[in-house]
Amino acid sequence: MRIASEPNKSFRRRRRGALVGTFVVLAFGFAHFPAWSTTMNTEAARLNVTSFAKGLDHPWGMALLPDGRMLVTERHGRLRLVAQDGTLSEPLQGVPEVYASGQGGLLDVALDPDFKTNHLVYLTYAEPREGGAGTAVGRGVLTERGLDKVEVIFRQVPTIDSGNHFGSRLAFAPDGKLFVTLGERFQFDPAQDLSNDLGKIVRINPDGSIPEDNPFVGQKGARPEIWSYGHRNPQGAAIHPETGKLWETEFGPWGGDELNIPGAGRNYGWPVVSWGRHYTGIGIPDPPTHPEFTDAIYHWTPVISPSGIAFYTSDAIPGWRGNLLIGGLSSEAIIRLTLDGETVKAEERIAMGMRVRDVAVGPDGAIYALTDEGDGKILRLGIAK
């Protein structure tokens, strides 16, 4: 396993300094380009970067529609349609009430695999409840005005009085099953307890029912929706385009951000093991000291704060097909991983100068990136002509 390393920094300050390993940081800051359009060099190609849309309040998730438009969530509770020219709609109707506090709010959005016929859209959000909040999944029918016939199909239990670690990415597998990533709400030990949904990845049917082949179905004391456990705060999820497996990124504590391929019934060790340390500076045993846990396939210390991820499936940018793209928050970058099967062979860090919350690949091979700001943007990266 390769371990990426970079200089220490505060969480909110841009990382600077020398870098170690085979990856490259591209010195690039959007503040230097008032027109918000420029070109930049990467290892494989020269890219044109433009501001496709702006005026979003901390955008969190996006889904590309078949007609070329885009759905984008704003963390404080708004869902918008983005036209092909980047124009934002008014906030759509029908969005559930959200707990917009701390890291909570309206989070991910995904389309049903049969969206062209049923027009179903799925949302994850921090749901306000008596005694606190919990991650929930709702779905509704998309109309020009908003969402209709909205229903909640999943609720994380238990309710926690905290604004931290909601997780909340959605990924549909090729068989139509829905994966939902769930943070441990900064509660630590419950991530090892199968009687709750904290620090878990769950697998459900599109209507919220439980697949009969889930690993803990029928096990006494275990919640049947659980697919894997021992996670901390997984905010990235994508299905590998060739293998159909779920890949996932999650935040470590002080160091130890992870890239995992969550397997059925596997335990990823948090908080018993980690490649990082507690914020107090107290050490945590490294994963190899507990071989009963499944280790990450790749990790970062210090952290990159990985959020949304996407596999690059186009030939539009030469040399990028099959790569994994990761939106980085504290790293203020798009991280590109070159893969050989399930092994990371190389890393390139493309500095964006702002927190990148999510990434997606358009049908023309362009990359869209959400910036986590009060005046958030959708950036478009495409091959420079």
C-alpha cells in the first residue's frame, strides 16, 4: 500500500510546501483569475477551467439529468435545477425539512436507475427529530416545480444530539440496490456495534426494504440493512464501472483519511484502529496490529478531507480513463488516482484554491466540481483546445 504524505497545516488553511511521493501539486489559485476562466497543466493534459455556475450556498451533491441539466443540493436546505447554460432555478418545492446545523443539512442527491421512466430522485439529509437529528433518505418524483410524492425510505438510528459526521453519499449498484454511507456522528464506539446504524454503510432496495442477501439478515442483535461497519465519516461513494463494486472515501481523525472497497460484512476497524491519531494527540493502533479488521487500500496522513468521488469513464482527457477523482476539502484540490485493479499506482493533486465538495463526469467527458463556499460554484474542467 502506498501512503500519501504532505506538510502539516490547519484545517481551514490552504496546504503549502514540498510534497513527497510520485504525485504532483499544480500551483493554481482561482483568486488570480478574476474572469474565472483559464487553462492549467496536469500531468496528462492541458485543461480549460471555467465557472459553469455560481451563487450556490455551500453546494453538497449533484446529479446529471438525461436532458443535460443538473440537480444540485445546497446544505441549508435548497434543491436547484441548473440549466445547460449554468442558470440556476429558483429553489424547488417538496424538499423535506432539514437540520441545517454543523455538518448537517441537505446533502446528497441521486437519480433512480430507471429515472427516464419513473422520474424518481433520492436525497440524503440530516433529519430534525426529537432529541437531535439523524441521516435520512427520501425520494420523490421530479417535476418542473420540484419533488412530488416525497416519502422517507430510510432513517439512521439512533437519533443523536450532534451536528457532526452524517456521512450521506448515495450509490446505486448495477443490480439496483442502493448503498448509503453513514457517519458515526462523532460517537466513536458505536461504529463497532451492529445494533445501530452509526459508522455503517447500509444496502437497501430502492423502496427502502432490505435485500435478503445482506450479510447480517437473520443475525440476532444486528440491523439487517448493514453492509459494512467500523467506518468514521464516509462522504465519498461510487460504483466501479467494470467490477460493479462500491468504492468509498472517509475522513480519518488527525491523519488517516481512507479509500476503501467495502465488502459484505467486513469491519473497517474504527475507532479501534486508524492510520491517524485522536485530535488530542493520543495515538490509535495502526490497522495491521488488528488483522481481524479490513485495512484501507490507500490512505493519507496528513489528511486531504475527501468528499465526493467519481470514476473517469471517458477518453476526452487522454490518460484519465479508469482513474478515480476525489473532491478534497482541506486539500482544496481534485485528487486523481491512477489504478491498477484495486491498487493505487500513482496520485496527482490538482490544486483548485478552494474546498471541493463533489465531483462528477459529464457525458462529454468534462468534469464538474462543486466548491464548498457561501458563494459556491460549479467548475467545469475540460480539455483545452
